[in-house]
Amino acid sequence: MKTKYVFVSGGVLSSVGKGLASAAMAALLESRGLKVTLMKMDPYLNVDPGTMNPFQHGEVFVTEDGAETDLDLGHYERFTNINLTRENSVSAGQVYEAVIAKERRGEYLGGTVQVIPHITDEIKERIKRVGKGKDICIVEIGGTVGDIESLPFLEAIRQFRFDMGEENVIFIHLTLVPYLGMSGELKTKPTQHSVQKLREIGIQPDFLLCRTDRILPTEIRSKIALFCNIKADNVITAKDVSNIYEVPLVFYEQGLDEKICQRLHVKAKSKGLEKWAKISRILTAPKNGTVEIGIVGKYVDLIESYKSVSEALVHGAIANQVKVNLKYIDSEKLESANVESELAGLSGVLVPGGFGNRGVEGKIKAIQYARIHNIPYFGICIGLQLAVIEFSRNVCGLNKATSREFSNTGEFVIDLMEDQRRIDRLGGSMRLGSYRCKLAPKTLAHEMYGSTEVWERHRHRYELNNHYRKVLTENGLVFSGINTEMDLVEMMEIKEHSWFLTCQFHPEFKSKPFAPHPLFVGFVKAALKNKLQIKKTPRKETTKSTSVLTSKLMKKPKDEMRRASRSRI
């Protein structure tokens, strides 16, 4: 079958839900046995979002091959069985960079290089490359119709229908239909204007997905259809839902997948969405109640910065038949706040990845609190690094323990690899993508995975300094995961603690609702167990591990320990 293409654009405002809508449609089409792929085209001039502030762009999602991409690719992977690559994420910066490089090499034979046809041709070639060998290729156009930045992409997809044939290309436009409580009306004018703007560009949408808080009545759908030159049956309600995994069900009930297949002349029967319905039932009425987990970070004002982490926790909750209530804690404010009052009532603490020294001391205080009070702790990337720093300072007596990322002086228990010290730019300087990790037997990591070897995705610059491994091990840390090729620590845990596990990589990038990541399943299970224990007996002030490690420390003079660690540097 010839590849069919579905282009998804958005109007009225940003963050209206194009990524989730695209992922949900992919899930519906994949459930029919079709080979589906997805693609995101962002209009910004950055080559990728890797150096962009999370407050501006949200989370950076990392693919198996190490591409730093838009967070929507996370939605694509979570909703489907697809593993995407760097080719599935395209920015205007990448396109212009490629065209200018060709011009410098003389590939345009001295011709004047212009947006049309050179930029648009480059965009179309990338779409064809991703769609090759697939039944359906869904392409999301970032930004909002009417923005000047996205015009080259919209022009490219306008041409694409003529290039590939009308029977092989459809346009789906996502808009907003707000409900004004004061007047008690659903307002269609924003949708009308958005479609009008799209038609001025030369694109007539085949389907409208109308984001709203209620099912659109027949008269509203008919009104939208009339003014937007579209069939009323093709006006679909994109209703707000209690959790994102209900979106495929909402579309399925309205027959969106069937209508797409009919329009594209694709013959593939639906096999139903029972597995999605089951997830919805668990999230609506979990058997084991709720569990409270704190996410301690510095980007909590925009929780999209931790999207994959929060969704992976939901996946872990589904596996444990429990609802997870997330409390986002500003690590910068935690530096001067009462830690006990901020973390009170939590059954688990998680420190996600991050960069820079802002809010670091607040995270360290949270880690120390979780370690001392035997609260399940899960550290990801910098969450591992800060756990090592906290342990070095408060158990090993290395009072100046720090990371080279945070300070120019001190005991660098976290440091750059030798070959990274010569890199003078930020973009492309990290350890990115999938790496092998060997797990030590009879460790918590081995128990969680049930395997002695795993592959996980990375996104970081700094590593645990191997010169300190001996002194840390002697005082109770267990390095349960090692990258043997580079001799780098990948996982660390405290054996006597109820559940204290950290990893240098980002397991959240590989978690899916139907295949939850084992570390998140284990963490949520430990948090639930901790909650049940707290109800039975008050929490002790110190754990067995703390008392044992403290007694070891008291037997060993601090000066001797410092000399031992420095001798290895």
C-alpha cells in the first residue's frame, strides 16, 4: 500500500493539544494493524530544543539514537509501540542549516536560494523519508496557524497534497471552542477565524478537532461545518478528559479512525480499544487507593518540564492499581523552608533530572530527609549525583563534596569525563541516547529489572568520579549498575534502606502505560508499602542504615578519610 499522510495543524492558541491528538490517532490506527509513524515539525530556529530553557519549551525528550526532541515525541512513543529517531523531529533550524550547507557546497548550481522551492522542498523530502515503508505517517505542525514562523511548513504541506494525490493526504485542524459561563454559550468564532486563516494559505481541512470541555451539540457542529466548509460528521469533539489516556476512547466513540481510513481508502478493521478502557477504569477507581509522591525540582512552575516523569509515575501506579497524587516542590524555596513540613505526608520522594546549581541545596536537603527517615527515594540523573554528594558530606565526612558543575573548588565527587573537558560549547556535548548497563546480582536494581543487563537512554554531562568509589563503597553505598565499556557508574543504592535507588540515565523515556518501566513500578510499590506502614506504626527518626553508617564513620577519623580520598585524585 502506498504511504498515506495525515497532517495535523493547530489554531487559536498554543498548547491546545495537537501532540496528544496526534498520538491518540496513531494509537487508533495502530490498533487496526496498520504500520504507523509520527513526525513533529517545529518552527523555531534552534537546531533542537536541547539548549532551550524548560520554562519556555517544557521537557526535552530523548530518543533511542540520542536526539534531543520536543516533548510531543514522548506522547507519540507512550501511545504506540513505535521507537522514534532523530528523523522524526524536525525544526526550522535544521531545515535552514541543511539548505545553507547545500548552497555552500554548490548543489544549487549558482541559483538563487529561496524559501520556495528550496526550503519547502527540503521539508517535503524529510516527510517522504520518514513515511517510507509505513502505511500511515502522521505529521504534526508546531505553532499556531497565523504565526509567521510556521508559514514555510504550511506551504510545504499544501504542496504535498498536489505531489502525492488527494487520496493519499488529509488535513486535520485542531481548534478551541470555549464555553463562556457568563453567557452560557459555546463560542465558535475562534474556530471560524482559525479555519479562515488556514484556507487563506490554501489548505482546506478535512477534519476539525474541536477542543472543548463538553460534547458539542448537533447544532454547534452544524454551525461550524457551515462556516468552515466541512461536513458536519467530520467535526469531532476533542473533549477535556480526566487523564490523557482517555483521548483515544473519546475519538474512537466518534468513529474518527474509521472516518480517516475511509477518506484515505485504507481497508483495516478495528479490533476495539479494550486495553485503553481497562487503563481508564484503573485510573478512575484504583483498588489500592492513593499514594502521595513528591517531585522535588526547580521547574515546578511549568510541570510540563517533567512530563515523562509524571507519566511514568502514572504507569507505575496503573501496574500497582493505585492512584498517584503528585506534589511538586520547588527545590529553591526548600533551601530556606522547613523540610519536614514540606515533605510531611509524602510516601515517596523523587528528584528528576536537571542542570545548573540553582535549587541544588534544597534537593540535597530533601534527599537527606528521605534517607534518614527511611522514605522511598528515587533519583534520576542529577538525582543520583546529588544523592552521592549528600552521602559524601553527611556520612563519609567529605564536607566539601560537590560537583564541578556547581563549583570551581571542593571535593569533586561528581565530575566531567576527561574527553569532555576540552569541549567549549553546550549543544551536543552530552552523553545522549542508549547505553548498556550491567547490573550487580542480589541488588535492588537487579530485583527491579529481573535482568543482569539493560539498555537505557541518557542525557547528561557529569559522571560519578571513580576516584571516590572506594571510600563511598566502604561507607555503605552500593554501585549496582555499571557501564563496563567506559567504567562509569549508572546506578547507586543504599542496601539497608527500605527503597533508595538512583540512576544516571532517564528511565522515564522508555515507560508506556501498557509496558510500565520496572523502576517506576517498584518505586510506586515501595511508596504504597511505606504509606501502609506509616498507618500502622509511627515513622522512626533514623533508619538502620543511618545508625550503622554513622557508627562506621565515628570509628574512622574524618581527616584520614579525606586523605584517603585525595590520594586517589
